[in-house]
Amino acid sequence: MEEAPVRAQPVSIAERIDVLDVLRGFALLGIAIVNIAPGGAPIYAMATDIELWTSPADHLASWLISFLAEGKFYPLFSFLFGVGFAIQLTRSEAWGTRFGGLYARRLAVLLIIGLVHAFLIWYGDILVLYSVLGFVLLVFFRGRSPRALLVWAGVLLLIPIAIYALLLGFLELGRGVPEAAVEIDQSLAESEAQYRALGEQAVQVYSSGSWTQITAQRAQDVLYFYSIAPFFYAPNVLAMLLIGLYTWKRGVFQDLTGHMPFIGAVFRWGLAIGLLGSLGYALTTLVASRAIPTLPTVLGSIGYGIGGPALGLGYAAGLVLLVSRSPSWRERLAHLAAAGRMALTNYLLQSVIATTVFYSFGFGLTGRLGPALGIILALAIYSANLAFSTWWLRRFRFGPVEWLWRSLTYGHPQPMRSA
């Protein structure tokens, strides 16, 4: 007589790997700085040379964000999502349950949350990409060796760089014909002027427009982001998801002690490659518009596409070493673990608070609060995340959005109160 299949249930708190929660909590800090500190600047403004701030402090803060934070933390979150997927699938196989349908529901709910976030709160949502690319992970989990996952990740990281290089190559070939060169340069100048106008319009709408105007502007920004994401963001996200799978298949998080030499190597090489590449990227932001393919843009894409993920992994490896080797630091970082257990709630909460600060229905500070003060604001919001998470999890098992996500995924309300 066959045993009845075990009903799928969420991973219990006791089964969670604490260091992953610490890493998620740390990643929330970087996301807050990158998303909030630029003062609510719209996506078009960040792609051109619109002068939103003039003070040396703001220019320095903006450059430091480009150097140490931009392009480091959404790859880190993607990496952690990949690890989380592997944990869920491994648990499901151990329970003898079918994971495909459950996982599809989980991603479908995340997609809905992401679309609501993007169109009603903030255009720079990453959840939609996670949900769509999450289905691709099913293809890679079974039948792929850790080495194969790493090779695929490397290829994917090169795609945005190759696109920038090809665009520049086609432009330079066209400039080889004198008549075409004049037309190309004129077209590029018009394109950059259009981006600048769109950026100035977005700043005006977000800072002083009506709710209807802001909603329309945000929808325009979301659709623009979705138009470029498959080429310049999705490959990086999928690469980091695969690296997350790689570390789980290699057994890193199952046996941190036995993998300390590997983690130490990731820390050293991640910092070396990441700091060098990120420095190159940050320097190119001083001389090149990201909207127009140029040689500095291509070089910057190498620093961003390789250096950013490398530095993000270097940060993560350093934190793992700190937490694993020092009980006192593990205790100090407990608040990060609480924030990490509520990463989805905190990510959305950051957007709600920031848009209240930057949009006209709140304080209307888009384009007026520079990065120097923006970093302070980001740290304040992150501190609120930490305090709220600690307070909430003393009373409840899950964050509010996590509870909704789990309940919709499993088809029935999950127990919320802590025992």
C-alpha cells in the first residue's frame, strides 16, 4: 500500500538557514541606498547628464553610490533568490511532493505583487523579473552540474556587455561613411535631447503632478524599463539566480564550516575584481551618458556587469565569514536577520515611504533632495525596517506580505501568531 503524499507546507522557521536571513537583511540596506539616495530621480534622468544637483557633497555622494552600491545589491538579492529556490525544491523532494504546481503558484503571486508595486508605487520594481525568470530556474535545477550552471552564468553576464559593444561597433561602421556620420551624430543628439526632456518632465510630474498624472508617468516609466530589461537587466538577474543554484548544489550553505576556504576565496577575489570593475564603472559615469553607446559606455558596462556582481558576492562572503567566525557579531547582526526574514515586506515598505517623501501627494522632493541627504534618508528608512522587523517577529511568524504570499501560494491561511 502506497503512503499518501505529504501535503506541501512552507519551510518552517526552525529549518531556515540564519545566515541567509542576515544576507537578505544586509542586501536591503544596499537596495535602500541605491533606490532612495538619488532623490527619486526618474529613470531617464539617470541615463543622461541632467544636472539635478550642483553641490560638491551631492556629486561625491552620487559617485560613491555608483562605486560601492549601484549594481551590487540587486544581483545579491537575485543570488539569494536562487538559493531560496533550491532550498524549496530540495525540501519538496524530501517530502515526496510535486513542486512544479506549487512553485508556479508562488511565482504567479509574486508576479501580481510585483505588477502592483511597479504600476501603483514605484517603477523600478525587480519582483516581476524574479517571477518571470523563476520559471527558467526549473530548467536548470535538474540535470545540470554545478560547473554547467557556472558556465551559463558567465555567458549570461557577458550578454549586456556584448550588446553595448555591438551597438558601438555598428555606429562606428556607419560613421565610416561621411554622409552617414553626420546623420548618425544628429540622430544621437536628438535621442539624448529626448531623454533629457523626458527626465525633466518626469521630475516635474513626480514633484508637483496630480495622482492621475503621477500614475500615468509611472506607467510610462515602467513600460520603458520593461523594454530594456530583457537586454540589460534580465541576463544579469538570471546569471545570479544560477550562481545561487550553484552554491546550493555545491553544498556551501549546508556546510559553511567545510567551505570556509571557498568562501574566503570568494571574499578576496570578489573584492579585488569588484572594486576594480566598479571603480572603472564609476569613473565612466563622470564622462559618458549611459543613453548613448560610446567607448566609455562599453568599458563602463564591463565594470558594471562583471564588477557589480563580483563585489556583491564579495560583500556577502565577508559577512558570512564575520557571522560564522564571531558569535558576538552574529548576535549584533540579529536585527539584520529579522529584516531578512521580512525582506519582501521591507522592500515594499521602503518604496511606500520613499514615494511619500518624493511624490507630490507627500513632500514632493523629487529632484530637490540630493544624494548626500538621500543617503541619510535611506539609512533612516532602513533603521525603521530593522526596528519594525524585530518588533513584528516577536509577535508573528511571518511578515505581513510574506504571510499573504504564502497563504495564496498554499491555498489556505497560514498560522500567523508566534507560538
